[in-house]
Amino acid sequence: MPGGSDRAGAPHLPATAYAVLGLLAFGRELTGYELRKWSMNMRFFYWSPAQSQIYAELRRLLAHGFVTERLEARPGRPDKRFYRTTEAGMAEFHRWLEREPVEPLVIKHSVMLRLFFGHGADPDRLSDVLEDYARWLRQQNAELSVLRPELSEPFTYPALVAEWGELFYAAELTAVEKMRERLRDLRER
Amino acid sequence: MPGGSDRAGAPHLPATAYAVLGLLAFGRELTGYELRKWSMNMRFFYWSPAQSQIYAELRRLLAHGFVTERLEARPGRPDKRFYRTTEAGMAEFHRWLEREPVEPLVIKHSVMLRLFFGHGADPDRLSDVLEDYARWLRQQNAELSVLRPELSEPFTYPALVAEWGELFYAAELTAVEKMRERLRDLRER
DNA sequence: ACTGCCATGTAACTAGTTACATGATTGG
DNA sequence: CCAATCATGTAACTAGTTACATGGCAGT
């Protein structure tokens, strides 16, 4: 199928492919390297794929005809590769965005997982884990509040998501505080 | 290495293995099938592995000597297999819980992802996506509030996590409402 | 001189999913 | 009698990671 034009309806690529395609849909010509950095800015709400995975998705998108590749020769090392969406790519992006059913939320919340198994642990150690997590949450929020004002003009929607992210991390922080209280109660009882 | 006793420090199994081991650490003898149902109760904060994955992890835990297997013959079909933690398994469980560094939070938030790329979509369609998500969030919360009171005695910590889950979904719900307002503002402007 | 960033590439691996098959038992 | 549940098993696949290699260029 790759290489063809996927005339026969939904190719449902993996989510990572749409993430890459979506980044290119902002209209700029980007390299795999730049895409990787962008995808790292999405880490607040979407796990960042490995570098090798980005390159793999680009090859796949190219094979589907959803992007074009422009090569720039760099003597003595591999060509630099710039990618751009095609019309077919934009169409597929819109189809995904507007018609593809939304996949369920995926969370791997390792902190909750440990608290879930808390009966096997020292409550103080659990409280430490929660405190570490709270620190990390504050860090995320700080990074987001730096990032958000930088998102203007074509990035209205990313700015919206950044705001959502801040709400998310703030809410998580208050929940963590409540859990630490609960742990204190359990210990005192 | 499998088959040995992992005397030489941390074997770092994948998170799924610890989830299974942790469930067994509640002390009951369980089948793969039962473990799968339990793991589905953890879907609120930890993605549920496929059935085949649970069985694979059990084989791995067995090979590591972290669980024992008891067979029950069932004429005409495969033996029923009951699993139980060993001392080594409990030790490994505690090591993971208390000393293994906590993995970072993994989220694949498909709704945020779509909103992030919202410039390519009809705002009404985005609002619909958010509404669907809100409905799902309310559903999760309803299920949790049924589940929570059932968690007593040895399940104090799971109950705690259920409470956290409710806070999580409720907070997410208010964030979604705010995002829908923002979309309305964007459309009216 | 050294560090860090730019930029691509690949091999080997592991985690995980999908989809199917088997067949008994329970409950309406 | 039928559907759902119990219970295991397997093959084929795909998504994704880890770890390494290459080498130029910019700044301190």
C-alpha cells in the first residue's frame, strides 16, 4: 500500500504519524531534527517519541505521499532532508482531525501506581515520592508559563493547550497535597 | 538470565510486570484471567495491557522466580494456572516500590493533541470533540464513585487512588469547560 | 581544545497489540 | 438454546526504544 495514494478511505496511521503530519501542517518546511524538538514541546500532554521513531514516521508519510522531501547536499555526510505537507497530506490531516474518532486517553501514572500498592511500603517513603512528584509538577507548570506567552499568531491553539496544561498540572498538585494529608492521617491513626 | 534468581541487583522489569506482581502482592492466588480483570480496574490511571501481555508477564515473572505456578487439570482443555508471589517476588516488589526511581508520567492525550492542531479544523467540530470528552469524563467519575466505597480493608490504598482519580477527572472536566468557552470567544471574535 | 548543538542513520531489541482458536460452564 | 463468562493459548505483526556511529559547526 505505501507508495500509493490511499484512495480507498482511511489508512489510520499511528498517532505519532498524525502528530508529525500536524506539525508540518503549520506550513513550514522542517527537518526531522526540528520536528523532534517540536514534538518535545508537546511532552506536556503527549509522550515524545524517540528520534528514530520520528525519522521512521517521516519515511512512512513520504511513502504514503503525504509529505514531500527536499534534499540538501552536505559533502562528507548524509543529505539534509526537508519535509513539507502535500495536498493529500493536508486532506488526510483534516480527515483525521475532523472525522477520525478520538482515541481514548492513555495514562501511565507511575505515582498513582505506587500509591495503589502502598500497603507494601513505608508511608514516609510514599510521602517522599509524592513530594518529588509535586516538585516535578511545579517545574512543568513553570516551563509552561514561560512557553505560553511565546505562542502567538499562528499558534493560538497551542497556546490554548498550554493553558489547559497549566490547569492540569495545578489541579494535579492540589490532589497530591490532599493525598499527602491522607497519608498523614493513616500514619497517625 | 531468566530462570536464575537475579542475585546481582535490579532486574528492572517493564512496568507491566510490576503491576502484575503488585496485584499478586495483595496475597491472593490468582489466575491470568483474574489478573486481567484487576488490571482493568486500574484503567483509570494506568493503561490496561492486552490479555496476551498479562500471560507473557506471568511467564516472565515465573522464569525470574518471583511467582509460583499451581496447575489445576481440566480434562479436554489447557490446565488452569494459579499464581502466587514468592519471597523473592515480595522482596523485588518492595525494592521496586521503595527504591526504584519513579518513571515520568506518560500521557497520550488525544483530545489535547487535536486541540493543539485546532487551526486546521472547524471550531464547532472541536467543540463537539470536547463535549464527547466531557461526557466520557463524567462517565469515568461515575464509575469511580461506584468503585470507591467497595474498596475497604486491605484496599485502603486503592481507595485513596480512586479518590485521586475522582479529583483528576473532575479537574479535567472544569478545564474542558474553560476550553469550550475559549473556543466560543475565538469564534465570536 | 572542548563542549554542545546540528543532523542523519542504522541494527538489535522489546513491549505490546490484534486476531483468532478452543471448549466448558453459568444464567436467563 | 443462546449469550455471556471463564480460561488459556498462539502466530503474526507493529510500534517503539536503546544504543551507537558519523561528522561538521559554533561558541567559550
